[in-house]
Amino acid sequence: MQNKNVVILALFYAFIFMSTGSFSSYIGVYFTEAGIGHTEIGVLTSIGAVVGLVAQPLWGLAGDRSRTKNRILMVCTSLSGLSVWLVPWAGTLFLPLLLAMALFSLFQIAINPLSDAITLELSSRGVVRFSTIRTFGSVGYAVISIFAGWLFARHIDSIFLVTSMIMLGCFALSFGIPQVEGHQSGKKKVRITEIFKNRRLVVLYVYTLVMSTTLGFIWAFQAIYSKEQGISMEVIGIGLAIGSFAQFPFMIFFQRFYDRFGIRNILLFSGLIHTLRWGLYAFSLTPFTYLLSWVMHGGTYILFYMCLAEYVNKHVVKELKATGQMLNSVIQLSVSKIIGGMLGGFYAAKFGFHSAFVLLMVIAGVATIGFYAVSRFLPVYANVTRSSVEPHTVQQTR
């Protein structure tokens, strides 16, 4: 039975990240070939983040208050697989495209954090190991990135068929995932504000937001900018695959790194990698350095993702675990995309991509230094490790 659970969840995570690799990484290219401008693309690729800003906390509360979190996951996977077709049906008119992207995002944005909340709870019971399951997500992303880079270079419109089939596959697999209850179902309700009483988590969120904003710009525009610099779609696909494989060591050995070095040192290391990576884009983008930048990807997004997931699972009360994972996603994938995608699109349209990447390098460097200073000199964050739990009283409301 345990092996069956591992197989189902591993396939589910592989499918989730296949969907991300087939849609999010290439939708900007689809819009470009449809004749849509950089500013409009920035808005279209960021509307999901705007929707998520409001919807994700609500999805989190729905998961925590549902009889099982699995029910909400099934709704989101099925409707994501269907609503993605609204994008090509909208044609090239900006407003219909905006509405289509918003509706698709309404369901798609909840899938990853809900899956994490379910899998982390199963992991704490010994049913599966979260780091192992999450690794299969990156395997799926790597596989689809290579295939999609080849396919979409020839038939960019097939992006919607591929995404829809994968999401409906997730829906089918979700029936086999072990049930995880919503811990507020039929009970007293816990205010979402309880999460923010953990000052260490607030510090983590601020630093994560700054770094994720730089990544938000990358997700929206790296393929477009790279094509302008003469990087082929095939190389872009290979780079995305390398980025997935580069995350494997950090996921497989994450618990050892976390226990030995603590969140502070891991995230300082990640801040340095962010800074160096944006420097490559700004000053030396060639096919070789493009692939090198994706080798460095293993030290960026996944470290923040894993640290936040682990911290919330260990230090946030059980009644708000799904909500906490949703807030992680709001920070990493919603607010950051609004700033990085929308505002980044306006900035790039006016000052150019080169200037934008120089700015990203400076922002990442300053943020890393700032986080070092705060974590070193303020006792609110110093020496946070797996065992250092900041206690707080949970207040309940009807």
C-alpha cells in the first residue's frame, strides 16, 4: 500500500510540473507570435498572480475547512484542464485574453500549495517522503521542457492540448491520493492572522518576496529575451530541463542541509546564486552561459520553496497548514509575479531587457546583504533551525 501511495503521488507531482513546464514557460512565446506587445504580455502572464493574491488564501481556508483537502484539489485539477481552452478561444483581443487567463489561473494557482499541504501531512505520518515526491515533480518538468521546446518550436498552438491533457491526468490521479482531512472542518475556526504572529516567518516572507520578484520577471520574459539574443527554442527547452535536474541534489539532500546549516545559511547562499545568475543575463548571455544559468537554477527557487514549506509544516498550527502553504505560494508566485511580470514588463518596454537584468542583479545583491544584517543582528531570526520553534498562542473564533 505504501508503494502504491508513493507511485501515485510521484506521478501526480510529475504531471503538475509538466503542466507548468508546458504552459508557463512558453505562453509568452505564444503571445509574442500572436503579435501581442511586451507590456500586454507582462499583464497577461501576471494576471494569475493578481487572482492568486485574493483567491489563494480563500482556497487555503476552503481546504482547511473542507471535510478533506483532497476534494478541493479535485475541483481545481479538473477545472484547470478545461478552462485552459478559453485562452485560444479568446483570439488576440486583449480583454478576452485577460479574462481567459484569469479564469484558468483561478483554479490552477491552488494546485501546487494544496498538493504540498496534503503531501507534507502524509510525510509527517510516514506515508511518503516529501523531498522524494517533490523530486519527481522536477523530473516531470525536465521531461516536458525538452519535449515542449521541440514541439512548440514547430506547433506553438499545441501548448493548450498538452496542458489540458496533463491537468486532466492530474485529476484522474487525485482519486488515488490518501485522504487528508481539513482540520477546521466542523470545528472552531482559527484566524488567518495567527500565522503572522510568528515573527521569524514574517522575516522569511519579506526576503522571499524580494527574491521571488526577480524570478517573476524571469518566468515572464526569459524566453522572449533569450530568443532576441539568438538563443534557439531547442536550447531554451534544454535549459529549462537542466534547471529541473539542477534542483535534484537540493531536494534529495534538503533535510540534511536544513538540519546542518539552518534556514539562514541556506537562504544566504541562495541569495548569492540569484545575484550571480542575473549578472550572466545582464552581461554575458550566449548559448553556453544561458545553459550555465539554468545549472545555477538549482540554487534559487527550490531552496526558498523547500525552506518555506518545511518551516510552515513544522511551525504553523495544524488548523492553518493548507492556508500557510497557500500564503507561501502567494509570496513566491503571486505578489512576486505582479511586481516582476507587470512592473517588469513596463520597465523593459521603456528601458530594455539589459537594463532590467542589471537592476535585478542589484536588487538581489542588496536584498542578500539586508537579510544577512537582519538575521545576524536581530535575535528575532538568528539561528533558526528545524528545532527552533517560536511558540505562540492560538486564538480561536467562531
